[in-house]
Amino acid sequence: ALSGIWDKGEEALSRACAAGHIEIAQLLLEARFPCCDMTLFSTCYSGHLELAKKLLEAGIGHGLEAVEALHHAAGVGDAEAVRLLLSAEYMGTYADQMDRCLVSSCHDGYLEIAHLLLEAGVDKDSVDPSGKTGLICACDQGHMEIIQLLLAAGANVNLKDHNGQTALNCADDKGFADIAILLRAAGAVGGRCRPIITGKRTFITKSELMLLWPERFAA
């Protein structure tokens, strides 16, 4: 009888999950009640992660729907949701479709999410539709910790976007002297061909560089 219950074209399980009604959703899951294609997405979107976990355990939301839910969670900086979705065993097979998640998290400064995505196997040199890598975006926004994370992961410092911009170009244009020095130390070439000035100096000491890029000098 439950499987025949519909409410304005939306299935009861989907509505219960989106509204966060855990007990009702659990009852419907046990009754193998059908659900809409975007149930997992709407549940994560609404922030009901306990229910999202139950859906994943029940095999609901596998595939591209989970990837879309991941894109949204990464875009709004929801590290807990990202961690939950990445924990699904099948997500590793979709690593090549998570590129824009990494790029957006690098652009927005979501360090924990960027770290989770890299650990999950997302390409460190992922690009968005404009050809920007996570490193280019992080340099453009001045997110030093994310830059350090990407460099430690081996990100290519000399990749260009579709407009020919590199990470070093962005750092130079924005006047991020410490970032530009760090990129050059990592092998970046080109830039805007003007000296990078730190205070009254045009150089940086090794001890300062070690603070900027500790992974490079780790034992």
C-alpha cells in the first residue's frame, strides 16, 4: 500500500528526506519505497546528512547524482557533506568528474575540502571550463595555504588557462609578492618580468622560504 502513495507527483520518501523526517524516511526505506532520482541531492542540499548516509547505505543516489551532490557541497564549503559523499565506495570511479569541485574549492579558499578531494584521487591539475587550474585560482585569490597544499601534491606551476594566464601571472597581477616568490621557487617561469618586492627587499631568505613552503624542505 505504501508504494502507491503519492503527494502532488513527488514520492513520499523523497519529501521525507528533504524535510529531515528521519523516522518516517527510515520506515519508508525499510518498506523499499521508491524515490525520485534527485533524492540524495535534495537531502544533502537541505543539510540532512544523517539521512543522506542512510540513503547511501540503502544504495540510493549512486552514480552521477552523488557527483552532483558533491559539486554542490564543495561549492558551498560543506566539508562534512563532502566527506560523507566521498566515503561511498563507488565514488572513486568518478574522480575524473570531480575536477570542477577541486577548482571551485581552491578558488573559494576551502582548504579542508581541497585536501579531501586530493586524497580521494582528484587530479591535482584539474581545470574548469575556462582552463583554470586550482593553483591558478588559488593564486588569483591569494589563498596561501591551498597553494602550499597543491605544490606539496605536485601541481604543475606552469600550466596556462585558455587566455594564456599562469598562476605566476595571477600572483604578479594581484601583487601577491610572497606567492610569486614561492611559485618561482617551485619552478614557475615567465610572469610579468618585474621584480617582486618584499618590504624594501627584492629577495627572500631561505628561512622565510621554509616558512612559506615547509613541505619543500621537509626531511
